[in-house]
Amino acid sequence: MQQFTVHTGLVAPLDRENVDTDAIIPKQFLKSIRKTGFGPNLFDEWRYLDHGEPGQDPATRKPNPDFVLNQPRYKGASVLIARKNFGCGSSREHAPWALDQFGFRALIAPSFADIFFNNTFKNGLLPIVLPEAEVAKLF
């Protein structure tokens, strides 16, 4: 996690509300005692058409071509924009780890779950809260 004061990057639109931490990083990938290796399984159940297991090589998986992060134009995106209540659900710190390790540096949404919001700061991500109408214009 590198600190930054200015960030310029590609924005990926995740047009969903109430994205919970179970969707951000599914429970089967939480068994590691290390803080690394979560990026390949970010949004696993949305990014892939098959069921993933810990330690499985992502190159052997079948990507979902309709999922935004699998679309070529969003490859390398470092800013994620989503709808309200991003990061709700379980208070797992693995969710910010997965977002960071995938390559995101900033998150934009009208609202974030409180615990998730605090965990993003602790883990080097910048959560940006904008009014819902402004976020809607960005999609």
C-alpha cells in the first residue's frame, strides 16, 4: 500500500447497490492467515462462471464476459465506482485487502458501510462519498 495525495486512473463502474463483503471476497477464500493473495478472488462469484477454490490458478477458471472487470476496456482500473451502501455485511477486513491487491486505490459511492469505510483507510484505500445524484451522473 503506497500512500498518495493525487491519483489519476481508469474508473470501472460497478452498477450495483448493497455490495456486501461476501460478494467482494467470498468466504471460501478467507482461510489464509496471511494478508496477501486475495486480489485474484475479488468479486469471485461475479467474475467467474465456475466455482473457485483457495489456491486455484485463476488462469484455469472461466471468466464471466459480462462482468465489468472482465471487459478489456476496464483492465487496469484503479478507481471503482458503485452505488449506495458499498461494503455492507460482515465486517471482514479481507474485503479492502482484496480490492487493494486487485489494484484499486480509490472507491467512489454515495455511502459505505461504517466498518468497511474505516477498514479502507487502515488498508490504504481512499473511499470517496459523493451525493447519489452525482454518482448517477458518473455511470
